[in-house]
Amino acid sequence: QANGEVYTFKNPEKKKENDDIYTIHASVVDKAGNETTKEITYSVNRFGSTYQLVDDIKEYNGKYKNKEYNVVVNEINPDTLQNMSVKVSKNNATAQLNPETQFTVNKVNVNGSWNQYQYVINKNLFEKDGKYSVLLYSQDSAGNVNENIDEVKKANIDFGVDKTKPKVVSINLEDGTTYAENKMNGQISVNDNLVLDQVTIKLNGKTEKHTNKDDLYNFAISEKNSAQNATIIAKDAAGNTTTLDINDFFVTTNLFVRWYNNKPLFIGSIVAVLVIAGGAWYFLFAKKKSSNDE
């Protein structure tokens, strides 16, 4: 142009890694030696914020834990943010959080020019058992609406808190009980309030195969003329474990074993024998001696 020049720069290719803070350094000198220097700093921001999970949330995001933690997340953007808000969903019921009591946002600069905002969401919100999701929302000065649940961001925050142990109940096995069968189907009820991870059934110290439908777990117990023991171990996705021991039960068709292990019957039989023997002794010996004395 007259007495000067116009420089035109191509727009950076539309790639996420090209969003950044840019600075143009310009200087011009005229023939008299006068110099003018100027810097122009601007942002290229077409993809909005990126998110960075911090501290414990990195480890337990997408998992179940038996303890609550603060949720700490960094939101990084070339531009300043406004209208920041946080929602927490528990078991699909969503609530807007209060920024004065339930979460804080602190701003720090990154590399001297980018803007970083750190959200700290109070762990008290996650004290009760449940499935949680955290939703962050903001707007930047470039006009982008930023949400961590955007598929492009790959920054979903979903986790479960489970402090409750699984429930394990025996349906048809009891300690010290005898079952008159040559093969028995042991049945156990196992359930968890959120996600059950694993059930192990041991019979006499050996892990047994089992089948299950819904909350009922079945395993085979073969006949044996000695006492048997079963152990059921249930573990949920948060690592809570419940162990149920069922001890000294018999599965046998052997009449002698069944009689011996039926303590009321066994003791009653012994008492009856002693009574009969005592009566017989009395009639055979005591009464005869009395007659002889006469």
C-alpha cells in the first residue's frame, strides 16, 4: 500500500494442537532511521477447554471405591472463562452445586499466558453409596461452550462409592447339621447394593465350580462319612469382602453316621440303653439279693 506494506498470514490449520496463544512481533524502520516496534498477542481457540484430572480422581475415575475423595479437575483454556458451574449426578438424579459451600475454583496461569482453573469439589458430596457423575460447564471469551461430558473432550468423570459389604446368606446349609442324601445341591444367596465382582465357593478347602441365576449360587456336595466345611467369599467392585463359613455338616446316607451325629437321638439312645440296663440289673441282681436276704 502507499508508503507501507500489508502482511497477511494464513489461518493455522484447524487442529487441536494449533489452538494456542500467539504473539506477532513487528518492527519497521524508515529511511531516516526512525523505528517503530509493536507486539500483538492473541489466541486461536476453536476447540475450547481441555481437562486434566488431578490427584485421586485420576486413579478411581471409572471405578468403584469404598472411600470418598475430593474431585480435583483442571480446566485449561487459551482464553478466560466465565459462567462456570458444576453439577453432580447421583444414581441419575442431578443437582446444581453451590459455589460458596460445595466447590471452589482457583485460577492460575500456565506458561505465562494460558489460563488454568482448578475445580475442587467437596468429598462430603460423595459420602453415601451410589454411582456419581460430575459435569463441568463454562464459557470462554472466544464464545466456546465447554463441557467435560463432550465426547471430543474425553474427560467424563464417572465413579462409584460403595462402603457396604455384599450380603451372603445360606439357603439350605447349617452348621453341625446332617443331610440324608448321597448328593446335595448347596444353595447360597449373594447380592450387593451396587456391583458384585466375584464369588468364590470352597468345599473342604478346595475351590468348587458353581452356577448362578440372579442372586442364587448353587454348588454340588457329594456324600461323605465325615464332617464337611464350606466357605463362601463374595467381593464387590469396590473391594468390600464378605466371608461366610458353614462348618461341621454331614451329607451321608450312612445310618450309623447319621445316628451318631444326631446328638439328641444319640444321647437319648444312650440314656435309654442305660435305663434298660439299669432296670435289668435291678430285676436280675438287686431283687434276687433282696429275696435271698428274706
